[in-house]
Amino acid sequence: MKYIKLGNSDLNVSRVCMGCMGFGDAARGQHSWTVDEEHSRAIIKRGLELGVNFYDTAIAYQSGTSEQYVGRALRDFAKREEVAVATKFLPRTAAEIENGVSGQRHIENMIDMSLRNLNMDYVDLYIYHMWDWNTPPEEIMEGLNRVVKAGKARYIGISNCFAWQLAKMNALAEKEGFAKFVSVQGHYNLIFREEEREMAPYCEEENIALTPYSALAAGRLSRRLGENGTKRAAEDSYAKFKYDATAEQDNVIIRRAAELAEKRGVTMTEISLAWLLTKTASPVVGATKPRHIEDAAKATELILSAEETAYLEEPYVPHPLAGVMAQNRRANAKEKHVWSTGDQKIGGNQNE
């Protein structure tokens, strides 16, 4: 495994981050295809054996059960100081806003709930999961700064934002002497490259780490067309929402990835991630089987030629925004977002 400094931080993380959205109680969240604790533990253990030291979860994933599974597995299989744990917090709920819960208080409640789920004293990276149009930026940045000052998070990151939003927040942080975002987790892969417009060049200029999610496009970049025999492929309606509309143009690239994989004698996962690793610091790669993280680890050793890279990139055409980013508009501020948890009990016990 290879490692890299995460942007302007002191975190030394593996070039592959294990995405833990696929772990958690399938009866308690947005996804019906997640794997149970026994299987989650086996995958995390295998990741550790391969040198993966970076794990990404969120309080929204299966009502906190992803955090719980990850926390218990890492406690049993790793030393806390040898792994980097990232989790994320949700926007304020309508009930919180109505009851006058400030952005600062909301973030404090969220981090405390996540730390209880993880059974940890701190996280290495605390991520602003999506833009909250109903909460002033000053409250978000002050709340996050308080979390860092209290030792509950070492660094902060942001997800699902535009480059101007990241620049605005870090400028505010610099003005006020607050902690700044060291990483951004956006939607970026071989068939969705809109981050290359403004986010990627901005982050290169500012040394902010790109840790993209959906690195394999919900499995589309890891299997040949027509190979849909997985529970996620059958049941992940959100992934279908993100990718089905552009399937015809995306399939051209998927076929090329499959062609190169056969030519090189490797998996499509290795080809797709080897390409993404030339663009980003540590892609977030979901795994619901040990072989998923095994293939991801192999990708860190694969070097594509300039000709192979050009062959993969040439068919790409611009895409409309999809998923969470399609909702990142002031006009949508009062809409229910994809990770809404309903009557979320702020400050309550996720084990209840």
C-alpha cells in the first residue's frame, strides 16, 4: 500500500480510503443492500491487512449503525493511532431550526453522537456532508472550529460542494482564525468528471486533498456491461437515479475500461481506480466483499500509459449534475435531501 499526506494536514493516509456506506443495519436506513456486522468486520479486517488505514463513514449511513460497526471493528483489529477515521454530519433539521438550535450547537450534538457511535474520543477528519442553505456559513465554521479546539476532530473536510462554496468557507476561516477544510469529498470517477471544471484545479492550487466518493460509479466501473448479479445493482435506486440517464454515453467508456482490463490481465476496478489515482489523493472505495478492497489495493500498483489514459478519457462528454449536487441550490433549501433521517433525535442515543 502507498500513502500520502492528506492536503494541508499531518494525516498520513493510504491511497485508498475504505468507504463504509455499505455497512450497517439494512432495516434502518436509506439502503436495503448494506451488509451486516459480521461481514463488515471481515472486510475491515482484510483492509487493515492490506495496509488500508483510512476509513470513511457518516452518521447518516443506516441511522448510525455504519459508525457503530466501524468503531467496533477498528477497536478490535487496529490501534487507534494507526488509523484515520472520517465521519460526516447532516444539515440542521426543520425541527431544530424551529426550536432555535444554532448551527454551532447542532454540530456539537452531531459530533458527540458520532463519537458515541464510534466509541472513540476523536475522529481524524470531520466532514460537512452537504451544503446547508438554512444555516449561516459563520455558524458552520465556528461550530467546526469548536470541535477541533475541543480535540474531538483533528481536521475538517467538506463534501458535495461547489468550488466557490469551499473557497468562501476557507476564506471565512482564514479571516476568523478558524480551522480550514483540508479535503473535499465530491462525486468524481471515470464516467463523471465534472469536478475537473473548477474543483480539481482549485484544490491543486490550494493543496486541498480530493477524496472522491462513487469512485467506481456504484459498481458500474468494476464489472462488464450486463453483469448485474449483485444485490446493490438490483436495489440501489439512488445509484440508478445518478447514472441511468447517461448510461448510453457512459457505456462507451465502461467498454473501454473492460477492454483495457482484459488486455492488461487485471480487473476493471484496477483500471478505473488506477486512472482516478492519477487525479486524486485517496478515492473513497466502497466494499461489500473482501475482494472489493483487494482489487482496490492492487490498483495502487498499476500504472497506466499516456495512451491508455487518453483512450479512457477521449469519449467523455459533459454531464448534468446528479445526486446530492443536483440539490445544492438555494431554491431547494427546504426540500428533503437524500440523507434525511426523518425525526432525527438530536443528542439522543443512536442505539435506542
